[in-house]
Amino acid sequence: MSFESLKSKTSLLDKLNAELSKEGKSGYIDDRLWKPQMGKDDVGSAVIRFLPISDEDAMPWAKVWSHAFKGPGGWYIENSLTTLGQTDPIAELNRSLWNSGLESDKEVARKQKRKLSYYSNIYVIEDRANPDNEGKVFLYKYGKKIHDKILALVQPDFKGVESIDPFDLWNGADFHLRIKKVAGFWNYDSSVFAPQGKLGDFPTEKLREIFNQMHDLSEFTDPNGKHFKTYAELGARLNAVLNSNRPISKEVIDEEVAYMPSAVPAAMKEELSTLNSGFNDPDITSSSPFLRTDESNKNYDYFDQLANEEM
């Protein structure tokens, strides 16, 4: 840069803002993860296809319990050890608050309750907000509303309606994702599956190529992986967020908070009866595994948006 150009810092300011924007996002965004976007009119749409899993004995989704709430000391954005069937400090705290019998304590517990999210591989067919995503394989995080639509396709409510595996490359169904804001929350009620059919009418070689690009879902529930902190680490973070020196006990807690995922079944239908419990329970006990607490006090706008999304 020449001395004369120092008087005009616009170009440098633009570069700094662009770099800081990237740095602010790098702590908690995984470029494997696809997320739909809302337009200026507060609606969004995309067409995706849920993909199968390479392991015949596994499920085409990973289930992760997590917590996302803001305390006096910042944000608590962590995956819950209850995902792994282990005791979790926030689960213990919520249990004690709920059992106090005080409505004020119950309200705190509700705000801190765990949330269930699912992760699946998807193929993006149409993404008008980000056309560069089209024709690519991503991970997709979604919640109960969308998962219920998947279950309704697999196990229809009405007799005579054919059961469809939406994850099947040949006989599955494209998912038309339609989002709108309702009372400030993202709402997916208008999302629907298209009629059953082959993905993109692609030849076998193209389907094989897509299949080979899928991501391993087992990492999301690996107790030794990067997505879970230790009990002691979570307890320390919780105390920091709550500005508390409360000792964290490792007492075993009841079935609500000590959620134990079912053993991996051989067929999807074997798990259907266990999937819908817990998500909306007031008895407590969100965060992405891509969100780490080291960065959790940054970008409050992002976390406020996360807290307001209806998964």
C-alpha cells in the first residue's frame, strides 16, 4: 500500500470486515453442514433428498441431546452426556430445580431443558438462496417437526397408505422444505414429501457417486469424539455461565435425564416407538456439536437466532 492511499481506508476496512466475519463464524460452523436460509420476506424454501446409510445395522440419522441457554455469565451451548446414557451436570441441576416444587424454579428448568436434534446426510436438489449448494451432499441438522414428517412417511397413520422409506435412493421421496416465521420462530409445517421416485432419475453410477460422498454419522455419538466434553468440563462451564460455585455431584438421576439411546437396530421400524418422547416434556432435562463454549460468548445474534428457531 502506498503512503498516498492511507488517506482512503475504505478498501482496507472492507478487507478487515470480511476477515473478521470469517473468523467469527469459523469457531462454530462446519462446512459439511447445510442450513436453509430465509428470504427478506421471512419465508424460505429448498428441495432436498434424505440419503441412506452405508451400515445396514445403523439408522440414517444420529440423535443428539443438547442444551442452549444464556445465563449471567454467558451462553451455555453444549451437547448433553445424556445422549450417551451418561449423567450430565445440567440434567442434575434441572432435576433439583424441578423437584423443588417452586414454579419459579420449574420455569428456569424449562428454559434450560435439553433439546433433541437429528443429523442426516442429504443431497441438495434445489437451494435458491445458495445455488452453489445444489448437486452436493451435506449433513443436515433438524428437529422434531421434520422428523415427525419422516416417521409419518415410514409409518402412516391411516390403513391402506403405503409405507415409504424416504432415505431410499430409488424408491424414496424428495423433501420440499418450506419455512416461514410464526411468532418469531421458524416453522416447517408446510414442508412436504414429493411422490415416491428415484433420486434425480440419475443412472446407477451417479447414485454410487452420491453414496460415496456421504458423511459418517457415528461421529455424533462417539463418546471419545470431539462432540462431547467431560462431566467435569461441562460442570465448570455451567458454573461459569450461572456465576455459581455450586458443587457438581455425579449422582445417577431418573429416566428423564438419564436418557439412554436404544441399541442400534437392524431396521428403521424397530425404533419408531421410542422416538417421540422427551422433546416437549416440561420435565427438562440446543447446541450444535459444531458450537464450542470457548467461542460461546461471541456472536450473540447467532445464538439468539438459534434459540428462536423451531426445529
